[in-house]
Amino acid sequence: MDTTPNSLEDAANLVKVPQPTIERLSAYLQCVRGMRADGVPTASSTEIAQRTGINAAQFRKDLSYFGEFGTPGLGYDVADLEAHLSRIMGLDARHDVLLVGAGNLGSALLSYPGFPERGFHIVAAFDSEPQRVGQVLNGCTIYHIDDLAKVNSALNAQVGVIAVPRVAAQETVDKLVAAGVQAILNFAPVTILVRPGIVVRNVDLTSQLEVLSYYLSAQ
Amino acid sequence: MDTTPNSLEDAANLVKVPQPTIERLSAYLQCVRGMRADGVPTASSTEIAQRTGINAAQFRKDLSYFGEFGTPGLGYDVADLEAHLSRIMGLDARHDVLLVGAGNLGSALLSYPGFPERGFHIVAAFDSEPQRVGQVLNGCTIYHIDDLAKVNSALNAQVGVIAVPRVAAQETVDKLVAAGVQAILNFAPVTILVRPGIVVRNVDLTSQLEVLSYYLSAQ
């Protein structure tokens, strides 16, 4: 496998990378960001494993999808690894995000510091409640949901976040896709359907608690 | 492997079940709940795979950690499978939950319908802001964070949810653990440390967007 930086994305496209690997890449990236913030110049896979809780062999296997990193005996240059992981994840560009649903959860997401800090900017919010439309929350205007396509024809955002009640989720997805959105983060606890080529991640907050429940009962 | 219902938990304890399997069990459970709501009496693993997006072989492998389910040629009795999955996940009992942080995100979680619908009841909330302490949100009293141990000595909740700013996250964890909490869902975008025996799940909302970003850039 060619290991020059420019071939990383090509390499990723040649092999279907398992989704859990992609999810762990985000954890590794968080880890090396923390190391760089702490002034750590280099790290072994064991040190990275200690911080992430993901074992070192898994880490090396996950990275191997994208080329060769690190120097045997010296470990990984932390700044280099951060840059590589950012490129692999497509995080070297800013991402504009549309938020649909400006209730409790939507308002929380509008003020969530982790989004803009890591390059995700909510550039417009949408709601169907007349009393919310026209308000500005955290610098972001709330438009009527019926204006989604019109607003996004100017903004051209590719990422949508759904924070609407579950009954409105599928309709919201369809409107986002019609407006040109290609990737959707869905907080509504319901399965939504999209055509091939559109990527959806469902954030089911209750299933996170169900996983904890398993470990409580298995103890 | 013994397949009587009473041995399911024992079987789970004999083998270390991979965490991704536990996460998928929650997806299967959601799927069979939906099937039962739709009046579907039995389902094949292929039908379940179509609904979950997780392939049928993976589904059968995941279930195999917990015994034998289903009847060859007839598939799975949906109500039976739901009951088994609920038992495996420890969801046949109610879970009381403490919420720390009653800001935007905490308020959203207090009104998130998915929690009580699936057996997770936020029985007390905590905050350090004097103007929030004493308020009642969605039927739940907000106490001062310093009263956490005292309040939980009466409630005896084992699950904690952290929705505080990242700088306060580790301190909050320590207080929850000192108050007897054994499982923690952490929304603060920071790694927290706990002693062995305490289970933590970090919900890093930005990493969900980073995973979407990967798929956008890989297209």
C-alpha cells in the first residue's frame, strides 16, 4: 500500500473500511488532540491504548487501512498522527450544518461547544412552531421548516441534524435530502429511511442507557 | 450451552461478550419492539436484518452468546425474542437515574420521552447554579450538587447522567461514584476516569458528526 499522504483517501476508497473502525478513528483523534494539548511530542500505541481504552493491536489494525504510520521503536509523532487522522476523517475542511428542531434538544445542540470547536458550524436552524420562527439562538436564525430548500440553496450545507419529535422525523429527513443534504445525524428515537448515497447516523440516547443496564445486570 | 431462560445471564457471564455485540442487542431490541407494535408475530433473521441494517449472520452470531433462540424454518417468535433481549439487557427492572447538570442539554434530557418509555426514570437532578436549585423541571426537583450523596442515600439510584461543562465532568463523576452510582452516561466531551467496576459510556456528539464527515469525504 502506498503510504504517501496524498494516497490516504484513495487507499480508504479501495477497501471497504468497517464502520466500527471509523468510529474508533474519531476516538484516536480525540486522544492525540489531548496529547498534543498536553505537550506530548510522540506516543507509542500502548500509550494511546491507555488513553483510549482501545487495545494497541486494534489501534494498529484500524490505522493499517489507511497506510503505514509511526516509526518502529519511536512510536507516533503526535502532531503528524493528528493531521493524518483529520485528513482521513475529512476534517481538514469546515462543515456547515443545518439543524431541524429548535426545542429543548435543538437549543442544547445550538450551544454545544464541541461542534464549532471541531469544525461543525450550525449555519441555520428550522422549526415549525410559529413562536420560534424568526428568533435568533446563539447567533443562529430559526427559519420555518417550509423554507429549508430555499435557505439551503444559498448556504449549500451538506450535513443535517434532526432534533424533532419522532413523528416528524421521516418528513424532516425527506426535506433535508430534497434540499441537498447528504449526511444526517438523527436524534429522534425512530428508524428513518433514505435512498442509497445518503448517510444517516441515529443517536438513540436511550440505547446508550440500555448498554449501561446490560453491564449493571451482568455484574 | 444450556438454553433455558434462567441460564441466560449465567451464560453471558461465562463468556466476555464484545461491546459491539451489546450495542447491537439494543438495536435488535428496538427492532422487535417495532415488529410487535406492528402486529408481526414471527420474524426470520433476514427480516430482522432488513429492519436493523445489521446482516443476518451477525445477528445470529450476536444472539449465540446468550443461548439458542428461534426455530429453524419458523424463525423467531417476536414477543419471546423481545422478552429474552430485555432480560439479557437487564431491562426487566426499572432503572432510577440521577442527572447532573440542568442547563440546555440537561433540560432536554429531562424531557426526552425515550428515557421513561424504556424504563429509565430521572428521579433527581443536580446543578451548582443557585438560580436553578429548587426548581422543578418535568416533575423532577433540581438539588444542589453538594447534596448528591445525601439525596441518593434515600433514592439509591445506580445510574448517573452527566450533562455538565467539561471542566466539571471529572469532579461530577467522582461525586456520583461516591454517592453509590455504578454506571455513568457522560455527555461532556472529555475523557473521565473511574475505578474498575464502574461502567462509563461517553456520548461524544461531535464524534458522531466526525463519522458522517468521513463518509462525506470518502464519497
